[in-house]
Amino acid sequence: MKINQFLIRLSYMMIIIFGGVFTIRYFRMNELLLDQLIGVFIGAILLIVSLLWRRKYML
């Protein structure tokens, strides 16, 4: 289960870091940065998969 906790923490960090930079750059300079947006989506997908994996093995 340690790897699952690591993946959940990693996905939270990815969402916070990439989403924060994306939000700041969007509201300050009206720029849509594709690389930051891709990072947020990958973090969200990783979070969903990790939570489903945790739920599957907790039952």
C-alpha cells in the first residue's frame, strides 16, 4: 500500500503545482499554457486511478 499512497501524494502535488502555475499565468497574463494543462490532466487521471486501485484492494 505504500506505493499507492505515494501515487496519491504525487498526483496531489502535480495538480497543485501545475494547476497553480496555470491559474496564475492565466489570470495575470491571459496565457493558456498547454504543458501546464497537460500536467493537471495527468495528475487528475493518476489520482482517479490510484483511488480506484485503493478501493479495489480495500474491499
